[in-house]
Amino acid sequence: MAFAHHLPDHAADIAHRYGRAGNTAVQIKNDGSPVSAADQEIEAALRRRIRERHPGDAITGEEAGSHGQGPRRWIIDAIDGTAAFLAGDSEWSTLIALEDDGRIRWALPNQGAWSGPLPARSSALGIWPPPTRLNHSQRIVAATLAARTARTTPTLDWSTADPTAPLPKKPSTGSGTCHGALLVATGRLDAFLLLGAGPWDIAALIPIVEEAGGVFSDLSGLRHIHTGAALFSRPGLHDQLLDIAGSAR
């Protein structure tokens, strides 16, 4: 656990160095998301530290893919919220998870999440990314859920991908967090659906949401992080949302 805590501290040192230098060089990846030199350096540095301490562990990162085999796998998103990081906003973070024998094991089960239990209040369904970054079947799922939900954020026509439309704000924008799943953990969203996601977008959030009393699964209801979809929600809503999403496919 001490080593696990060291990794994000090391990542923060690198990120803050880039922030102080005002380095905003960025490339656009095939999925339309940005990647900066800070993303790449942080991931490379974390990979080095993990290989030094645990040479037998596998590593999966957003920028450099998967390397190694074994029952333990570190899953890294060097900067979740690169656009916010480059803009000098605070809504970004380094996501690190440890998968052990197919299960995410980072926090201590039944010891609580940093945010505490979910408060008893209702908000909305968050969906990300926007329709222009979704394929046809993903847009159908998003549109079906949005049509059956009292309020969806961002408020969009999820059935249509308009390449000329401005990029909407993420559900977490202005919340002080980097990820919609954290809004579920803190009670500011009832549910959050992430589509077209890699395991690095999902894994680190699972113990936080579950320890706060929430539920995680993919759209088949399985606790998998490699299917490209992640649904985080209050327990009483999860099965209902899965049923609605299933009716769209």
C-alpha cells in the first residue's frame, strides 16, 4: 500500500512540473481525445517504478498498451482529464488500479470510501463521451437511456452525431472531480454511463464507488472492465438501467 501511494505522488511531481512550465503541446488521438507530453512521461515513469519494484507484474496503460503476463496487473491512466489539465483547471487526476486474479483490489473491502456513504438524494444520469465519439450502437443505448431518464447530463440529442456541434462539457465539469463515477460516489449523480472506455478509464473508480455503497458493472451486468462500457449507479437503480439499456440492443 505504501508503494501504491507513492505512485500518484510521483505522477503529481511530473504533472506539476509540466504545469509550471506551461507546456500545452497536445496531439489528438484516433478516438478524438487529446494526449500531452505529460501523459506520456507520467505513464512511462510509473511503468519504470512498477517494473523495478514488482518485475513480475503485468501493466496496462492508456498510452502504451499492455505488457507482461501474470495474476497481478497495474492499470494506469496517466492523466484522466487531459483537456482540463492543459487548460490549467483542477478537474484531472492520475488513475491507478491493481487487478489481482481478475478482481480490482486497491482499497480494503468494507473499510469505506474517501467520500463516505451515498447521501439520500436524487440528481441525474451522466453519460460520456458525446455522440460524435460513439458508434451507432452506443448512440442507441445512450439515447434510449436518456429518453427514459428525468434528467441527463450533458443535455444532448444522443441519437445523432453532429460533427459541427461544439464539444459539450463533461458531467464532472465544475464539480471539482475528474470523473463522472466520482459524482455517483458523492451523491451528485444517480448514475454514470461511460462508453467506449478502456480498462484504465474504469478500474480505479470501482472500489471508490462500491465502498461508497454504489454498484458497478458493464452493460451485461458483469463486473468486467474490458468490454468498453461501465455503468456506475445507486444500487436500487442499477438493474432498471441495465434493463433499459438491454432493450436498446
